[in-house]
Amino acid sequence: MSVLDLLYYPDERLHQKSSPVTEFNEELNNLVENMFETMYMEEGIGLAAPQVNIFKRIIVIDVENEKKPENQLVLINPEIIAKEGEAGIDEGCLSVPGLRSHIDRAEKVTVKAQNLKGETFEVKADGLLAICLQHEIDHLNGVLFIDYLSPMKRNLYRTKAAKLTKARKKQAQEAR
Ligand SMILES: [Zn+2]
């Protein structure tokens, strides 16, 4: 297993739409394992493939963040087929570090997806899982939670993001 490199806002690649997965093979299994590894390393509760520079419709979720296999959700080619109610929390994103903001979401969602074997299943979710599913599926369509904020808030964050990028590059250089 290995930890993958994340893409960070304002990297334009994060706004790219991902394509459906058509082959359910060993490569897909390995990618999903590495995505979980990366997500736990970064202390996230969800990760979408485009965040690690792979533009395929794959998401991994573990809202408990306890690394228990029974809580790990893998959704390939997920699609929201029903939405209900209104909810919203302060969301954050591994690709948008240092920012949390309230986003309006549906309270409950039903998602249709495929598992690692290519079998179709449905998840009915509410609470944090419902929000996480909407956030991660947005990534597959090239949408980030920051895109819902006002241009003023986005610009403010861009300044912060530039500083964070600089700090990250410096750290990477020192680690070499
Ligand atoms: Zn995210």
C-alpha cells in the first residue's frame, strides 16, 4: 500500500469531470486500497479519485474514521438517485486545507453504485454520511465545496491557499 499525492485547490485538474470505471480488476483494487491509506493518513472521512489525480468515478468513505473494514464504503460509478430534505454542516476538504464552511445539502440521499466486483448496490443515507456522499460525488463532477461560496470568500481563501502551497513546497524540499 502507498500514500498518494493529493491535488490542492486552486489546481484546475480538480475541476475536471471523471469518467466511468469499466474494468473491475486488480488495478482498481490496489487503487482503492491506496485511496483508503491516503485518506487515513490525511485524517479525512472521504476521498474521491480525482483528488489523487485519477479521473475515474471512484470514492471511498469511512465516516467513523476507525479503519474498521465494516465501516469502509467503496462506491464505483456512484449516482444520486433520490434526495430529500435540507441539511448542512461546516464542511472541509483534503484538497482545500484550512477552510471550513457551511454548505446547503440534501438531508437524505439514495445512491446507486457498483462495488469492486462491478455489482450494483444502493445506499440510503442521512446525517454525516449523506453529506459526505454528496461532497464526494461532486468531486467526480469537478465540483468542490468552495465553488458554492461567494467569489469574495473564494478570493480570500486563494490568498491563504497560495501561502499553504509555498509552505508545502518548502517542507517537501527540506524533506529531500
Ligand atoms: Zn473534498
